[in-house]
Amino acid sequence: MKFKRTIIITGGAGFIGSHVVRLFVNKYPDYKIINLDKLTYAGNLANLSDIENKPNYQFVKMDICNFQEIYELIKTQHADGIIHLAAESHVDRSIKDPFTFAQTNVMGTLSMLQAAKLYWESLPEKYEGKLFYHISTDEVYGALEMTHPNGVTPPFTTKASSQSKHMAYGTAFFTETGKYQPHSPYSASKASSDHFVRSFHDTYGMPVIVTNCSNNYGPYQFPEKLIPLFINNIVHRKPLPVYGKGENVRDWLYVVDHARAIDLIFHKGVIAETYNIGGFNEWKNIDLIKVLINTVDSILGRRPGEDMDLITYVTDRAGHDMRYAIDSTKLQRELGWEPSLQFEEGIEETVKWYLDNQAWMDNVTSGDYQNYYKEMYETK
Ligand code: NAD
Ligand code: TYD
């Protein structure tokens, strides 16, 4: 079959990547979607079992750092779009092993860029109809304060974009023109990769787009991240290790809404622009954890709140960013994107998904993964 476009999605076996691959494979049967993934601890092809036999889907096991192999793939497949999600993504791991983050996130991104550039430059039409779309994080902007100039104690409600009411813990938000001030080795490596992507536009004229998204939640997230880890621990009545006082604020977006934004921006975004993606949905960790406990308890037929005593305050994460809050007004105004789910609906769907997919969770948390958890808990 002749396809209209060939798109390589890197990191498609991971959490967000699997949702992007699923959306594109189902929505665009005339596109060939190549999922390029090294299958690190975070890559799991079970995340895509529902679409793996579709005729427009292909999986390629490859390391983004292997420039020669990447170049050959882009060339032989005549790829005209790249959506780059492959990365090391967990802050706690970056604190223990920053080298892997520099290698994958910086050198891997550079090798993807250089391979795409060499192939696209060799074509008669060069960059026409091509796009390198880099997926990044709000964490590159650093941390926001929890302050209010009028002395009002946060949280307070404010008006933000099309959302009528928004609970915020400070007055400042991350915008596309914000200064890069990464604090963790993870965010430093992502910041560096963002700079490389933009430099390929400014230096070689390569068509690029960068988006910076807030924390994602939803099905298929590796259970080292807060939400799936805590859901699983509540189910099994294991301690919930809350870093510091649990006062840190994160801005949560349902992963399918991120995938929808990526689809929209890939097709309608303006070359060389940056778009922030977020749903104006700030939560203090401890408040979110209480919602998780109540939701799991009530779905399991326990008394809601029965498992509050699992909350265990542990030593804070080194360099723990206080608050993230994305201003996605530009994306909403210019491209008309809106999150589709309210947080309460999204979190209930997510909890139900993990409870209904215990086999997926057991598979991920068994064997080598268990050793990893043992090591993590021993140091907490
Ligand atoms: P993830 O850790 O769940 O998945 C990462 C995927 O990349 C895995 O499938 C892994 O096998 C693959 N990978 C890692 N190293 C590779 C390499 N060298 N070569 C090829 N594949 C490799 O990550 P995620 O949470 O889905 O995040 C995806 C992207 O989105 C990342 O770039 C991340 O920085 C960004 N992001 C994540 C969030 C979030 O809340 N999770 C928020 C904003 C942005
Ligand atoms: P995480 O899911 O690791 O995402 P990120 O660090 O990229 O924001 O963590 C979300 C928040 O939850 C963050 O403030 C750290 C906190 N946290 C805990 O308190 N305990 C945990 O075991 C984990 C994994 C995270």
C-alpha cells in the first residue's frame, strides 16, 4: 500500500508515546506510523497490543543515539515527519545517573536531528513538507514560587484563558517566552535538547516545532511516577512515600489530551514556534494523594479514606521544584485546543484503568522492576 506520509514516532513504546502512536495509527490509516524505540525499562510493547497488527503500523527497535542506523531508517523509509518523544523521563533516576540522561536526551536528540537534516537536505524539495517535532517538558522553565502579591494565602481562584475558574498557588505561570532555568539533571538535559532543536532551525533552516507540556497522567504510565505508583501501593496497602511535606504543586494533564494537542500541533502548528501544553489544573501533591486514596478506596468497596494512614512522609527529593504551572493560552487561542476531560473524570478513569489492568501492572512491577523498587525504597 502506498501511504500519503511516513512518520517516525520515537519513544512510542513508552507512556505518552504509546498514546500518540495509537491516536495516529487509528486516525490516519493513510499514514505509515513507525514506532522507533530502544525498549529501555520504560518501553513496553504491551502498551500497544491493540494496534500492533494494523497495516499502517511498524515497530523498529533502535537506539536514538545510533546515528548511522537512524539515518538509514529515515532514508530508506522516506520519512517526512518525526515526532520525537524518546527520552529518559524520571527525575529521581536523573539524580542517581545523570550521564544516561545526557546521553539519551541530548546526544540522542542531536543524532535524530542530524540524521533528519542529512536526509532531507539531500532531497530536491529539501525541507518542504517536512517536520521535526520535539516533545519537551515544562520543567525546563524551573520552579515557580507559591506567592500572591496582595498577601492572599494561596490557593486562590483566578481567570485563565477560556477556563472560568482556576485554582492557582501563585501568580506566575510558565509562558513560551519564559527563561530556561532547569534544576534537575532531567530538566537540564531536556533544556539542552530543546536548544539543539531550535538551533537546527536557526542554523540550517530545518522545520522544527517544540512543545513543553505539564505533568501527564493516565493509563500505561510506568509505576515509578507518582500517580500509578501510589494507586498500586494503595491497592496493596503499601506505604505511600510522600517527599518532604507534600506541599509541592504540579499541573496535571490527561495523557490523551496531550496526544490530541500533539496531533493538532503536528498538522496546524507554525514552524519554529513553541507551544506550552497544559490544562490549568494545579494540585498540591498531598491533596492529589488524598483524592487517589478516596477514589481507590471507594472503587474497591473500602470506606473512603480508610487508607489515609498509608501516607508516609519521607526525605525530600534533592532540588525538588516547588511549583509547576503552565499557561497554555497561546495554544488555546491560536489553534483552538482545549482539554477534553475534567480532572475528576480523568482521575477516576485512570484509577479504574489501573484496577482493571492489574495484569499489566503485575507484569511491569515483577522481576527486574521489583529489584529497582527495592533499591528505591531502601534509599527513601
Ligand atoms: P517514558 O519514560 O514513559 O517513555 C520513554 C520511551 O523512550 C520508552 O519507551 C523508552 O524505551 C524510550 N527510549 C528511552 N531511551 C531511548 C533511546 N536511547 N532510544 C530509543 N528509545 C528510547 O516517558 P514519557 O513519560 O512517555 O515521556 C515521553 C516524552 O515526553 C519525554 O521526552 C518526556 O521528556 C516528555 N514529557 C513527559 C511528561 C510526563 O509527565 N511524563 C510531561 C512533559 C513532557
Ligand atoms: P513525578 O511523578 O516523579 O513527576 P515530576 O517529578 O516530573 O513532577 O512526581 C510528581 C510529584 O510527586 C513531585 O513533586 C514528586 C512527588 N513524588 C512523591 O512525593 N513521592 C514519590 O514517590 C514520587 C515518585 C513523586
